[in-house]
Amino acid sequence: MADDIEPARLQFRRLITANPNHFGTLTDKALAELLPVIEPKQSDTAYEEIGCVSYSPERDRLEATIVIKRAYGYSGGPCTHGSVEWVRFFVDFGSGWVDAGSAAARVFDVPLGTDCTGGPDHPYIAVAGVDLTPVRKFCTTPVLPRVRAILSWEHEPTAGDPAFPPVWGEVQEDTVQIRPRIRFTLHDVVDTLGPALQIDPKALDALIEQELVPIPVPEPDPVGPVALNPQPLPPVGPDPVPLSVHQLTRIYSPDKLKVLAERAIDKRIARLALEPVPPHRFAAAESSSAVASAMSSTTLATTSLAYTKLDLDWGSIVATLGDGSGDTTYEQLECLGLDDAARNLVATYRVKRPTGFSGPPCSAGSTEYVAFWADFDDDCRYTYLGTVMVGAHDYITMPGGGLSYAAVLPLDLDAYRRLCTEPGLHKVRAVLSWNTPPSTTDPDAVPHWGNQLSTTVHVLPGRGYDGTARLTIVGGVATSEINAVTGVTTPVAHIAYNGALLDARGCPFAGLVTVHGPTDPALAGTKYRLMVHDVTTGGTPTPVTDPFFVVSSAAIGSWVTPGAGGWTDWPTWYANTLGTLGYMRSSGDDVWQVELELQGSGTTVDSQVFQLDNTLATASADPANSAHLAVDPGQLSAQGCGKFTQGMTILGTFDAHDTWFDSWGFSLLPTPLPVGALSTSLSIATSQAPVGSTWELDTGGLTPCGYVLRLTTSDRAIINSVGTGRSLPVDIGFCIE
């Protein structure tokens, strides 16, 4: 019940604002010593926890499923702003944790009820994910990085801090597989042969840079929605031919498996590699295809004899594969949830064994199929939504815990949205089947290799399809969260496609401003155009004619160029899942307005103003947008050329200003600032620093060397409709002797 929510949860934002170390989770040791711990608490999972951490090799996307465990404790129901579950991802490719970015899921108090079967409709499963630009190597060198996800309710994990301790939430890790390149390049020669030949890779850098034959991977659109929902990489090089049953019989022979096991890094994996791969595993695709295609008696007899020559029992294999046992020895679905912001259903499955997937990474391998179903009418009748395919191979270097994969299905979610006063919890189901497509007509059919999993998800409330042409998102933010007069985001606003909460002070827009509308089938065949004008100067509206990028439901990207006068066909979900209407490449800092016109209407059917801020603070004399950093002139002249004796305290001044100011901060290069070494005359980094603000640096903890002290000022502008984070660094150099 709502009355059972503890004060630490109800007053969480107020408590950490008043004292960032209230729960003892402040990572800045110097500040932590000055701020008392009132109520020790860390990684409390009473309300939410991470279900799975995974990666989609086909989409290059990291995913985390979030289990929402209670009916209350999320700051309000669906008709309120609710609260935010933050997830920040870190990836370790072998050289330490690298920040991969953060995403968020909006959550609400949803009263406990029952589903159509009479069972409880809680917990429900949300998902948050980010796109990853991975380290990709040739298929002979598997890339199996470690991924860490930090879940934190209402408090975004600090960027660049893989040790961030959440108060409400937890930290979870897993190992994933990066899709390899198939084409061999000079880079791979160095990676593969360099260690054996004792070649210094740096000695070949110039040669690699001059390699004449480029890798034929098309460049993605550098900005805009493509970065939020990218198309999967096409195969690089010729498609390998699937291995035959005869070849697989040899690959999985005891002698071959013994040799393979010797290459294992993990002892458990080495033991599993020695276990025989059963015939009804590696012959599954061929035998299932034979059953589905209704082969002639002569062909079946010939096939049976061919199997007999390989000491395989064709009849037994066919019978075993038809039993629908749901064998999860090799792979198993573990999580299923909804990323409402990205509009994806995400199923996570685990590959448990190093062999049995029809070949190593440079072969064709096999396919894991995941079919998705949903009961959006809440009548216990599942509707088939689609099937996702993910490549599968043998990985002998995998860890003992296996590899975690995500199968991601884009969903036309606006077709299922309801008012906030109506139920939004629905049952969804995923069916995993190895190397044989699962049923698209029977949601209860269980494959031999794989399993099914059903969970509850929450489709967030919103305006569903009603046949009305309108603007839904401008600059990456829902139009309902942009002030209709000022063009600045409202106090509770989010990035539409990753759920990230924006600064409550309000954010302007910069760079590429994308415009979206509903992919309502009722609007198919309609022509529209976007008109823009400068409100500040009173300019004349002009049509938007720049090409824009769209992604289909099959994850295939393409460019759309508006016709004469800017007129364009209204988007359908299958061709344009994000409902992208156009790109506006902005400049200046004025207030602009975008208007939506329908051909034949002769009038504007919708409009939205938006405040621009394309001016970044600079080290200039502009008092409104500038940042400066200096060493005390007296000290500088006394020491000469910026040289200081170890143990001295260096004095200086700084200031930081921006019309849309976010924060300022100090850092040291090439080593981190020692704890407590730097102090300033200001205590709040989210307030502008006036001219004459002072800083002091105690050099007692610095070894003799050259250093750079950096002041970084950031603003709140939403860049290219993707997120905030624009910053200006100002540096000064000095030497410690």
C-alpha cells in the first residue's frame, strides 16, 4: 500500500538535495568527510532491480531489463509525471571500463490487479537501452566484452564513474558478443600475426592508414534519430555457406572437441566443450526443413540412407525434434520487457555452451529465432507481432556464465496507447527457437531447442491514433513537454527516444532539430509539408526541403527528399517507424516556429515554437557566454614560465557564464586531481561563477611533471535532438619541480 512507503523513498529527492551524502553514497571522498551520513543505504532493491543485461549484435545496442516490483513508491500514478529509473552502461573491451551512456525508463504507481487468467499483474518489466559503437574485429578474433549496468532510481549515475553506488537500484554485469567483421583487412593482419612475429603495431600505423581498399560499410547518418534507432550492419564480405551435417559431424567429433577444449579460458567451458553435441542438435535445421517442405518419399529415403552412412538415425532425429520439450541446455530466454521510450520489445536470452551452434564465428553458424506475441486487448488472446533473428556461433573463449544476447523488435506502440485513467498493463510473450523458426500462428507452441517466456509490461499513457495529423516530437522532446510560448522544455521533460530526464530549469535546442508525427494508418496517402520561420525577427515562413533519414520496421535505413514546395507523403510505420517528418538544420539563438500543413487544407493544422541556442560559451569578452581561467599574476611572475615548487599552493581566478548555463567543474591532466587538492570560493557548481571567483590548488600531492588544469563549462542545450552535454574546456598549463 502507499502508506507503507518509507520516508527515505518518499522524500528521496529532497534528502539528497539537502545533503548529497545523506545515504553515504557520495563518491567524492573530500566532500564525504565534510557531509554527515544520516541514513546509510546503498543498492536497495525493494522497489526495482535489474533483470538482465544484454546486447544486440544485430543492432549494436545495449539493453537492461528493469523489474518494477511494487504497485506504489514511484512518485505518482500514470496521470502524474511519475519518476525515472536511470541506467548507465559501461563496457570493458579489455582495457578498463568505458562509459557507453545512460538511458531511462519512466515508471508510475500502478495499482495491483489481476490479468485475464486471474493471476497477479505485477511485477512488470521495463527496459532501458543505448546504442554502442563497438570495437569490431575479424571473425578469427572474438570480441566478448564485459558490460556493467548501474540502475539508479531518480538519480542519474555519474558519467564516467563505473563505481557509482546507487541508493535505490543495483549494479549488474554480464558478458556479450560483438558482431565480427568477415572481411580480412590489414588491421587484422597486425592483430593476428603481430604478436607471433613480434611486430610493434605502432610501426604499421601509417601503412594501415594508407590501406587502399575500404571496408564496404555504409556510413550512418551522423545526427538525428538514426543514432537512436540505427539500422543493423550489413554483412561485410561474402556470406559464408552453412556447414553440412557431414561437416558438422566431423567438427563435433571427440578428437576435434578435445582440441577445441584446450583453447578454453574457463575450466567449466572446457568441460562442456568435451561433451558430445547430440545429432538432433546439429541436424535440427536440415531435418526440420525436411518436415516443413514435405519431401517426396524418394528424397526422404535417400536422406535417411545418407544419415545412416554417418551413423545417424534420421527417424530418431525427426521424432525427437517434434516432441516440443523446450530443451534449454544450450540457450534460454531469461527476460522480456518493453522499452517504451525506444518503442521496442526486448527479449534477453543466454547462450550457455561453447559448442552446438553449427560452427565458429567465421562460418555461417546458425540462427536464434525469437517470436513475439502480445495481449493488448487483455482477453488472453495473443497476437503475433513478429520474429527477430540473431546469429549464433561456437565461442570457445566464452566465460563460464555464458553470453547474454538481446533480440529487439520495433513496435508501433502508439497504436496501443490509452488514456492515463485506463489500464496500461498487458501480457507479452517471447518464444525462443534455435535454428528453426517458431510458430507464427500458435503462441503456445514450444520448440524443441528453446523456451517461451511471458511477462507483464506497461504501455505508458498517451494520445493514440485518432486520424489527426499533428506534431508529436520536436527536437527530440514531446511537444507536450515544450512550453508553447517560450519554446523551452517544461520542468519535467524527457528525451523522447531514450527517456532521459532533462534539466528542470528548461532546455533550448541546437543543431539539427528533428520533427515527428504519428504513423497513424488513417493518414496514409496524405501529403504534408513543414514550414518554418524566425519568430524573433518576424521572418516569412519557408518550406523545409532538406533530406531526412528514416528507418523501416525491418531496420533498413533510407533517405527521404521532400518534393517541390516541401510536400511529402505522410509516413507509415512500416517505412518510417519513428514517424520522422523532417530535419531543420538550425543556426542562431532566436525563437523559431515550425508549422504543419496538409495539402488541400490551405491552413496550418499544428505548430510548435522552439528556442534555439547555437552559441556555445567561449573564452571571450562576452559577459553572457564566456569562461576564463587564470593563475594569480603575482605568483606567475614570481615563479616565471608557470613553474612551481612541489608543495606550493597555486592561486588563481575563474569565471563561467552562459545564457543557458548548466554547470562548471575542474579537472587535472594527465592525472586525476588528488582528493581535496583543489578548492574554490564557490560551493555550488550549477550556479554561474562571477568574474573574480577564486581557486586554490595544493600541489603537495603532485609529482614533478607538467600539468594542465582544466575548467569545463557546460550548457543545457539539446544537441541534434539527441541529448544535452555541450561543454567548453579552458586550460592553463604549469610545471611542478
